[in-house]
Amino acid sequence: MSDQKYNALVVGAGISGIRAALDLAQQDCRVALIDKSPAMGGLLNQLDFQFPSTHCGMCKMLPLVHRDRSSQFCLRKGLFHENIDLMLSTELSDLAGEPGNFAVKLHQRPTWVDPGRCVGCGLCESVCPETVPDCFNEGLSSHKAIYLPVPHAIPNAYVIDLAACSRCGACEEICPTDAVTLSQSNRKNFNILVVDDELSIRDSLKEWLEDEAFTVDMAASGAEALEKLKAQTYQLMLTDIKMPEMSGTALLQKAKQAYPDLCVVMMTAYATVETAVEAMKTGAEDYLIKPFDPDTLVPMVILIYQDIEAARDREITVDTVILATGTSFYDPADEKNIYGYGIYPNVLTGIEFERMISHSGPGGGGLNRLDNGRPVQKIAWIQCVGSRDIQHNADFCSSICCMAAIKEAVLAKTLSIEPVDTVVFYMDMRTWGKSFQQYYDAAEQEHGVRFERCRIHSLSQDNLTGDLVVRYVSGSGRTVKELFDMAVLSVGQRPGNKTEHLSRICELPLNAWGFFSTRPFSTIQTPQDGILAAGSATGLKDIAESVISASAAARSASQIITSQNRHIKPPVKEMPDDQTTKTDNAPFRDVSREPVVLFVGVCTCSGRLNQWVDPDALARYFSMDPDIIRVAFINQACTADGWQQMKKEISDCLANRVLIGACHPYVFLKKIRELAQTVRLDPSLMDVADIMAPVFRAVAEEKKDIQAICTGVFSALNSGAESMKRMEPINPQPIPIAQKTLVIGGGIAGMTAALAVADAGYGVDLIEKSDRLGGNLNWLHQTIEGVSLKDFLTDTVDAVEKHPLVNIFMSSRLISFEGSAGQFYSTIENEEKKAVDVTHGAVILATGGHEAKTAAFGYGTHEAIVTQKELEIRLAENQIDPAQAGTVVMIQCVDSRQGSRNYCSRVCCPTALKQARHLKQLNPEANIYILYRDMMTCGFSESFFTRARNEGVIFMTYDRENPPAVDTGAGQITVSLTEPVLKMPVEISADLVVLATGIVPDFSDDLASLLGIPKDSHGFFQEAESKWRPLDAIKEGIFACGIVHSPRSATEAADTGRAAAQRAISLISKPAYLPDKTMAIVRHSLCSLCERCIETCPYGARMFNLDHTLIQINELMCQGCGACAAVCPNDASVLPGHSGRRMLGTIDAVFEQLHN
Amino acid sequence: MAKTTFLDVADKNPLQTIREFLKSILNTDDVQALLVPGRSGSSQSIMPVLINDPDLIDDADPLSPCFPVNSARLASKLSHKPIKGKIAMVLRPCEIRALIELSKLKQADLANTVIIGIDCLGAYSTKYWAQINATDADSLPGGLPDPGNPNDPHLAAACRACEHFVPENADILIGLFGINTTEKIMIQGITDAGMALLKNLPQEMVEETSEEPVAREKAVTDLLASRIEYRDTMFETTRQAIDSHEKFVRYFDRCINCYNCRVACPVCYCKECVFNTDVFDHDPYQYLQWARRKGAVKLPADTVFYHMTRVAHMSLSCVGCGQCSNVCPNDIPVMELFRLTAADVQHAFEYEAGRDKEEPLPLSVFKEDEFTDVVGIG
Amino acid sequence: MRSTSRHILGSVKEMIQACIQCGTCTGSCPNAFAMDHTPRHLWQMVLNDRTRDVLTSKTFILCSSCYYCTLRCPRGLPLTDVMGSLTRLARTENPTGFKKSHLFYGQFLQSIRRHGRVNESELMTLFFLEMKNPLLPLQYAGLGLKFLQKNKISLPFVEKEGSHGLEKIFEKVREMENQA
């Protein structure tokens, strides 16, 4: 029996989860977004700086269109979208059913603090006696057992770390709002059965647990235990595994059969840990390894107790599930701990370093040594700690650490007051993403970060000075000893903590490294129908790639929801009380012509307010204002009764403005939306003034100055009233949307995007410039995994060609383009110069790219010097005699990552490995040399690097300044270079030389200027924001996917296609768009046409309409930021609802005094 | 590169020489009309005149020390929409600078203008000029103030504090400083348009190209030094006059909200001022509230607010022409306050009103790295 | 030449094919300072079929089998074993070049086999005899005296052979070597 229906469950509220949830919510899907931690934001919550801007920017994910539906808050603080229910401290505990009807069990861990009541005053923290390391600061600082999980959330409610809490009750006593409930009276009713054949163990366990006020019984054997279980209800059983007659495992099975709700913990010696782990699969909750002490046992039992006693389990049904559970980190303090992590104080992980340098971190942004507090002068970054390390089951690259380390080094250089030396020790610098290479170069050349290509075997510490000693092999081959103040370990990633658990619940297979497996040609579709994955849950991704995969997952999820044809609208739970029949369909009364009638409802917080403020004086004061019709005092607005009274008062006086004086305005966000339905008054004409903050603050600071508190309360209320009085009703007019999408480019990305849009039920016009769909897949034959691309291509082409909603224009191009988001007018022309006019709400750019041409390394002078593309084609067409290709030399980074093409094309390294292995298979005796600069095998493709080496492919590095030379004299090709490790010249007589020339985009200047969007410095699509809005153009309504965005594999390109489709659909999913309330307008009669607003508008939402000689606003692009209103000297440009009079009146009201 | 020539002054009457020069400009094909200060018809007062008929050139009096309005506003009216040909405008340096500001604010289109800048000897207040003009009009041949005494105490304070007496951004410059104006007048073609126009003038009119006279540089430097000295004293006095909230309010004691300063301001360009609209309209209840809070409230209540609004809106574009003070019926030193604020504000943005046509208005551009100490980024 | 040399190093090469030249081995090697080629060099030479360079290198002779490199290698390569393999290979392929170390190790093992531990005086005496170089003892005289002063050299005394049970190990090794 489920209490609620949702369209989608998103597991994990990190950036991927948020992106997916927002994408779905924007399309009117109801989303349950859960996270196991008490705060949202995931890992990014801890990172204050992201390259290249060294800002955060998470808020840029918030919807730009329909933004009224989600409060435009900092996303690290909270997410308030009307279609998203965010449930924190919540985990997925069970899942059954099929797509369109999954029954989901959610398990919510209690925090013991009611977030609706907690005001974050911190009194509890000040009295709490227990101190534990702070997770948010990675243990670099500490917090009390009652603490704020993050420093900035809204609501910023305290939570209790139950494992640390000693239940002294001090917090409960001091809490001014009764938010803490820490009752332990129920522990007596929590019955525990201890089963062990050894009396001493039974006794000590009983003693320990009774000390904690639990009720404990004992049994000496399995049989006795079963007897006891029959006689009485137990909540928890602790059982030994090795017992004579009946083993603990057997007891577990029998007990669980008869009492499925019984919680069982296995106790075991080292030898049988495997049995215990096995037992967990058959229903045991956890296990303990003998011998253990009370510090291990008691917190575990308490956690179980809390879970059982207070867990709020919820059952919901959903159409689809998106797993966005992210990753965890490799623990460098593993059994070998070669870097002395946790032993040497100045050895930190990357995240710890980020916390160190954060202004909200333990050092307040200062960079000081942790042993003696002296300023840090020299820092080493050590790459690949727990990555690319077969000894640590990590034959993969964690993909993000190189850029993270570069960023951290640059941060150290730029943020530290003292000059800091920074050295990054690395094996390959993996600058595989858009703009990464430039950032790397800038770090080295502009900021002076030093890069040493060498892996560090271990760290040691000078015991006298505490300096860290790094011994490494320098570029010259010599062993060097260098001292550092601090070492930052770039720890690799591991599957999220709950991945294995979730894989069992969802019956999902895991890949060799424990991440969720996906279907071929997708990084988001799991083998299980209806279950999708986003972000790093399927492999390691940076922010931009996570955001892309989340949108792609949202698209696939949405497809499942649409196929079920059941968008669940947010339920309107409360119907009008007075049963007034609606006379029209408009949701709200038109009050624009009415004089202001303001109702002020003041919550007295059960009379608490009256201690400080005289209600009569308040009432008297406000009654003088002719606009205020009534001031009502409500005992407790947050209770059902109080709220009911509030509603009745408002309906009775027919108010057209409402001000509620209470605490926690965000708590009322949803209530006000409901109230708006009841009294049919636009919610923007209602507001909540926080009148309790001055009271709570005074209580917390123990400065109980009645006059000051009274003034604070009055100011809040008075300014709120003034602001509401001046609030004008806003009735935006709907603007029509052309519910079609134009896709430019018929490669795999464009086709996938077209199909995704069409499958959602919207028309697509697809332009392909050539006479054949498929783009690069027409010559690519297989993936690095060895999967043939042929079926993928033919299936996709087939689907596109047959889709009734896809209109294909072959051999065509765009010749004219006008309009703006929601209504673009394009003209498409074909080879015969026949032109067709089409209208679209959105455009997806998918023009792709091609292998770059080169004149380097003797290309063109000898037929045995070919490009990777030519090799692929020749191999596929069997034009290469393997026996003749005895020695093959592949040269990477030809013209790439240097000069005018200073970017990594990302696919060339895996392609070289693919071809090399292929050639080696054809001729095992062949000598295959790969000459490379940095091997860019990110993520799981690293394993192919290992395989290629194992199969005998020979790898040699070269650097940008000393490339190999190719000589074709006398018909014989000789490749020569100086081998950098041996510093010896190497000459290879090659039968075949293969050049990896990289990718250049197919994005002409003409097309860019036609679309009115800029290109990036290398001619690729310029995104609005490289990390948070990676597929959106700066111009609203235009999106990009595939290689025109950045070089990528076919699978990745297909995912960007889905993601771009999702972005486009969120714009065109409705036939008309109701502009957001906060949108600037122009009062043309006042406008002097100085155009400063046009120059100022950061969103390009304004233009000068030459035909009518006036300033025009694009409603979709305007974000209501108010920059235009601020720059306009005479209020010709205004933000309705934010008039000067309202602002000034509000400010004025703050300074008003209440005279009794 | 500027091209310098000289006009020969006949009869030791520079004004007449300049008139002839202007006439020849008006005679060129492209120039439709000439905007120049003068006495039109029976008017005795000097006001801007738009002359079309070259025979009426004797109406022009660009050397008069009378400066009743800043012509930038009028130049804006004449140029903000396309016209055929061009209008030549003889402007004071502060008028040119105001016009540059207005063009950035899209209130004027410089493509429609030929700007003839004239070395500015300063001007009297309208009141003082009326006084001496009524009594002693003929003793001022052409109304030329004594160039030997640029610090004539009767000059308007704005002029005495002005550092921009040599025109910038003119197409053609008429030079007076460092030149014996009873013999010669310097003419410079500054822009391509200006030089092209000079080329079309009759050959006998202008001498061969030559150098700027050496004395000019010294004259300009000396004048600048004395102007800066006056300006800095003025800034200091003003700063002291407003260094507390009370003093600041007192500064505007006599203001009656006549809004003359706004009307006279060349860069106050709004079609309809906020103070004429409903933006700051208050209900009677509001006045009562204020009276209740303070016990008593001075009316009109928003005089200081009005001036602060103007400072906020226009100080970045203020060119210091002094027209605000010129028109104040109650002699409030508005110019002094405006110039002080403008100096600080423009310095803060490394901006100078009227300096460069291409320089964007600071508030229209977003620079991530400015005022890091204020915004806390960086 | 190429094919034969490849063949010679073939088995060793297979052991280290997955090397990514990260340099961890050299960084961790306590003897690297004395080696003519650091371990990282050596692997690269093997991978590049520089057979002659490899077989004349003294690197593997200097390996003290501390297993540091093996422990730290991110590729999990059996580097210490490779050193051993190269030693054996060098001995068969380049007997003259490694005569000295070969004989030394031979006598070292014989001494252990006889006494259950190394008898330094006996080891050196037999080593000198086998090297047949009358000047050789002079080279070691200084070192020997130092050791003597510090009681680091046991005087020759006779221990009962076979009593220490090492024979079984030697038997096992011979068995394994025969199998190999």
C-alpha cells in the first residue's frame, strides 16, 4: 500500500541527481529526490572552487525558463521546486514491480531534530558535551554530537550524530523551540537477545547493553534462542556463528523465517568473516568481529535501535528510477598506507585540501601546516593514489584528479598570501576535456606550477622538522630528494558506498570495478528496464559530463513516463473550505483594480511572542494604516488548527494582500501555494515575514533586551506589511511556443537527439548536409570494446527514417534563421536550391566534426604513412596484409595539444590502442610502437592500455618540444626519436606509420553567425557555461550535442544527443509559455531609448525594435535579474513587483518605531 | 594627425574673422546649417542659433562670455535622428564633452554633425552677463574676455575650476590660447571629416600647413595649473561643507524642488524625470508616518533625495559645465557638489565623461574584477 | 641478430610488458644510486630489445631483493623476480662478464649449504682461489681488516654438514630448476 505516487525516483541529490530531477520537474513530472545524507549537493557541497572560473556556479543549473516554479536559491543551500519532493537522510530500501509501476520502499533515518522547528540558533551545540570529527571538513575540524551537517543549508537544521551522542539530554532541555526529542524511555521496550555458547561473552554483552538501558535476555544455544523467540517479541538478536549443534547461520535462517522483522547481527571471529558476509545476504543486518569492545558494539546497537524505533519508512510508487549515487573515494590509509596518510599530519587528500583552502573550512581559507601551524610554502600533489593501480584493483583512471590537482595547485598559488611552490607528480597529465589543455598550460606557464612526470613510491617524514620527504626520479633519470610542507594525495574514486546494496535491491549487474553496468552505446541505460543511472554511478565523470549524463538519463526516464502516459500533477490537497464555486477558469482573482486590502496574521508561537511584544500595541499601530483591514493573532500558525484559523480569517476579510508574521518563511512556501488555491489569490501577493528571528537570536545570545527584540519583531512585520502593500498583481500573458525542434546534422548525436525528441511526441526537422545519414559512423567499424558499430548505425538510421515525426532534409543546409527561443523561423535549402520555411521552438546543433588533415610526419609523401581513420578503413576493407605490417609506428597528438589546436581530441588514444591490438591479433609477431605524449585513457578505457601493453605493444613517450622525426628517404620509412627514459636515440624502420591527427569541428563561421552564437577558441560550440550548462548555447533555445560540442566517442555522442533533446524538450513541452512573474517590462512612454538596458542585460534578452522604435524584451530570455531596472534612470525599465516605491517604503518601514 | 593652419585677422577683429571662417564652412555643400551662439533677430541675449543663410553670419557670436544654456542638449535634438547632410556646431569644450556622453546614451548621432570646438576663455554667469551687457555692451568688442586674465573673478566658478578649456573630440578646432588673436586665429583639422571640410575651403582663406605655435603649450600649461589650484580649493571647501549628514542636508536648505538644475543639465537626458512620474508618489498616510516618527518633517520632504538621485544618475556623465549652478534661483552651489562627486565617481571607475566616444559607460559594462574589496570576489 | 636477441629477452619481456615507465621502482630502490642503469631504464631497455645493453648491465647484480619495487609497482609487476631472471639470463648469455658475481654467489651458497650460514673467511678464500687472480685478495684486504676489527668475520671453524636441514631446500631448488 503506497501513500504517494511519483513519476520518478532519483536516488542521490548530488549534481547529477539535481540535474535529472530538475529536468523531469520542468516537464511536469513529479519527482522524489532522495539522499542518504542530511544535506543535498553531494560532493560538490564541499568544493568551493571549480575551474576554470574558480567559482561555484551550481545555481546555474536552476531553470531559466519556468523559474518561478522553483525558488532561485543557491543550490548548495536547498532546492525548492514545486514538482520535487526532496527527502534527506533517506535511502532506497526495497524496489519491486516493473517500469511504470515500481513499488519503492524508502527508509528515512531520524535526525532527532525536527527541521520544521529548529531555528539553527545553536544553543544545543553550545551545551553538547560530545565532540567528533567533522565530516564536512573531512575530519580537519570537529563538531559536537548535535551539529549542522553543512554550514549553509536552508533550512539549516541541526542533526544528531547518534553514534556520538551520549543522550545527556542537555540539548533537549535548552532548545527554545522544542525541536529536539531525545527520549530514551523507550529503550526499556527494546528487547535484545544475546546468543552465544560462551557465558563470559553473554555476560559482558548483557552488562554493556543494560548500561545503555536496553532490556537484554540471553541464550546459550540456537535451540534455546528459538524457544525464547517463541515466548517473547525481540527486536534484535546478537548471535555467535560458531556454536555447537546449531550454527548461528542456521539460527539466522530459522529465526528470519518465523520472524521476518527481527533484526539479527552476527558475531564472528576473523576466520569466518566470509560466512558473516554471506549471512548478510540472507538477511543479517550486520556483523561484529570478535573480540570487540563496547565502543564497537554499543553504537551499532544504538543505530539499529534508532533505525527500528524511529525510522519513518515510506512506500511510494514510481514509473522509473534514476540512480545518481555518485562515487566514494579510495582510502589512502589502506593496509599498506605508503603515503603515511593519517600518520603524517601534513598529508591530505584532495578533498581535505579543498576544505583547507575554503573560506568555510577549518582554516578559514588560510594555508598552514597542520603540525606546527606555519604557513605552507611548498606543496606536492601526488597523482594516481588508488587509480591506475592494479595492486589496488584499480585498472582504471579516475578521470577527474588531474584537473582537480591542477586547479588545487593554481588555487594554492592564487589564494595563499605567502608565495607557495607547487609540484604535481604525475604519470600522464589527462587533460582530455574541453579547455583542459589550455588550463594546464596556463597553470604551468602563467602560474608557475611545476609538473614532474614521475610516480611517487612513498612518503616519509623528517622527524625533526616534520617536513615531508619525497624521493623520485627526475626527468634526467636521477633520483632526487625534495622536501615539502604538505602533500596532497589525488585519491582515486571507488563505487559509491551503497552501490553494491542498490545493485542487489534493483537486481543490477556491476562491472569489473563495482560500478553499475550499462547497455552497449549508453552510459545511462542499465540492463534493467525502467532503471537508469546518471553521473559517476556508471563510471567516473567530471561536472560537465555528469550534468550531461543526468539530462540524458532524465530523457530516457521521461520516455518511460510518457509511454505510461501519466504525468502526475502536484496534488492540490486542500479544497476551498467555503465551497465557493468557481465562476471562471482563471486560477486566481483579478485584483488589479481593487484598492489594497492587506491582512496581517501574526503567529504568537504559543504566546512566546507576547513576552516581548505587546499585541495590542501592534494592533493599534497597524489599525491606523487605511490599507490594513485586519491584524489577527494566531496561536500557532505551523499547526493544522492554526493554519485553518489563518485561512478562515483571510477568506472572511476578502483580503487581496496577505502578510503572515511567523518563523521560517521557507516552511510556508508550499502552504502559501495551497492557500493561494483556497482563497484564489495569486501567491505573489502573499508573503511571510520572519518575526521570530530576533527573538531566537536574543535567546541564543542571552541578550534579552526587550526593547531591541520588540523593535526587531516590529521592523520585520512593518517592513513586510509595507512591502506587501506595494506589491502589484502581475498577470503575464502567455506566449506561444512552436513545439518542434530543428536538428542540424545527421550523425549519431543528431539522430539520437532527433529520435529522443520525436519519441517524446514532438516534431523534428533534421538537416543533413550530405546524402547519407550517420556521419563518422559510416567509416568507424568497432568500439574499443570490440563491439561492432554497424548495427547501432543501421538501427538508428532505420528508426530515424521510419519515425513519423522526423522530417529529414538530405543534402540540405540552413540558409536563413530568425526569431528567438520558442519561435525560430528557419529556411532550409536543398541541392536543387529548393527552399522550405520551417518554425521551431528549439534548435539542436549536431554538425559533428572530422579527422583533421595534416602535412606533418611526411604524410602525403609515402603511401605507408596514413591517418588513424585511413587505417581503420583499410583494416575493415582488408587492404592491409598483416604479414607486411611487421613494424607499425603510431604517432599520437599530431598537430594536437599544441599551437592553434591546443586541445585533446580524446578519442585518438583509445583508437590507437584499438588498432594496435587489432594489428597484434592479426599478426602477433608484429612490432607495434605507439609514440605518445600523455596517454588519454580516462575511465575504464585505461584497462585497454594495460591490455595493449600486456599484448606486447611498445609505448614510448615524447614531449611537445621533441617530436619524433619521420624520414622517407630511399623508399624506406624510418621513425627516429630520443627515447626520453633512456635518453638514447631510437630508430625504427617502419612498414606503416599511423598518425593520430585529432578531430576538428564541422561548424562553419557562416552557420555560427546565422544562428547568432559564438564559437569557442578552437571553433567548437561555445556553451553558456562549461560545467553547469554544458549543452546550452548562450542564446536561449539553442543546444548542441556530439562532436561539435567537443571530441567524444560514439557512445558519449549519443548520450549528449539524449541530453540535448531533454534540454530542448523542457523548452517546447507546452504549447504556450506563461512568462515568469519576475520579468522586466518597458514603459515605452517614459523610455528615452538610451539603450543602456540593452548593453546591461546579461542574458541578451533585450533588443531595439527598429520597426516600432522601442525597446523589446524576449520573455523567455529575461531572467528578471533587474539589471536593466537598476541602470534605467527614470524607471522606464521596471521589474513589476519591485517598484522603487515598494523598496523605499520597505526600507522606511524598517526604521519605524513602535510606540506603545 | 592634426593639420594646423592660421587665419589672418583683419582689422584686429578676431570675431569677424571667425565669422568669415564659419560662413565659408556654411557655404560648403555638405553642411546644412550652423549651430552657433549668437543674437538672432532683435534678441539682445546670446543664445544658440541655428543659421541656414550665410548672409546672417553676423548674428553669430561664438566668443561671447555668455553661456545661458549648454548646447549639447540642443545638439542632441538636432542630431538624434538621421538627416541629409550635416549640421556644423560651434561648441564649447564642455558642450562637446556633454554631447559625447549623450551620443553614448544614444541621444545624439555624431554622424550627423561637424563639431567645431573653440578654445574656451570661460563664461560669466547669465546674471552677471546680463548686468554688464545691459550697461556696457559696446565696450566688449565681440564680448571677448581678457585672455590675459583667465582668472577673472567674474567668471563662473565652473569655468574657473575647468581643466578642459581646450576642446577634445572636435572635428575642427579654433585655437585662441598662446596666439595673438588680433593677428591670427589658429585652425586645426582634427578628424578626417574635419580635415576634409577644411580642404574644401577657399584657398585664400587659409595659410599653408604649419606647426602649432610654441607659446600655445605654455599658455595651456599655465592656465591648467591655475585652474587645478582653484578646483582643488573648491573641492576641499565643498568636502568640508558636506562632511556630515546634518551638513549635507543643510547644503540643500534653500532647495525648493524647482528642478531647474535638472532642466539645465546637459546630460540629464530622461524623456520624463522620475520626479515627474508616480515613482516616488507618497500617500498622505506616509507623510503622517514620517511626521509621527520624527515629530516634525520639513516639506517638501524629498529635496535631498532629489539631488542624491541626480548625483546617482548623472555624476558619471557630469562634464562640469556649471549650468546647474547658473540656473539655481537660490544660489545653491550645486555645481561644486556635482563636480566633487563626479571627480570621485569617475576616478573610481577610471572613467572620464566626454573623454572618448568609444569608452563605454561604466554601469553598462560588467567587469568581474572591479571593486573586489567591495564585492568580495577575487 | 634482432630475432635472436628478442628471443633471449622474450620471457623477461613478457613479465614487464605492462610497465608504464612511471619510475616508482627507481624512486623506491635503495641501490639505484650505484646502478649503471636504474630499474626504470633497465625495463625500457628490455622493452626496446637492447639485449646487449641489458646483458652487460650490472643493475640486477646490485639488486638486494628488498622487494620494495615489487610492493610499490602500480602495475603489480614481479620486478624483483625479473631482476633474478635477468641475473640468470646474464650468467648463461654472458658468462665472462658475470664470472665474478657468478663465482661469488656460487661460493656463497656452497658456504651456506655447508654451514647453515655464511662463513666469511672460507667464502672469500674459496672465491679468491676460484677467481685465480692473485691480486684480487689485495683489493679486499682493507675491507676485510675493517670487518675483522668489528668482529664481523667469523673465523673458520667446522660445523657439522647437513645438521641444519637446509639440504631439503637446496634439493627443492634443484628440482624446480630442472623442471624449468
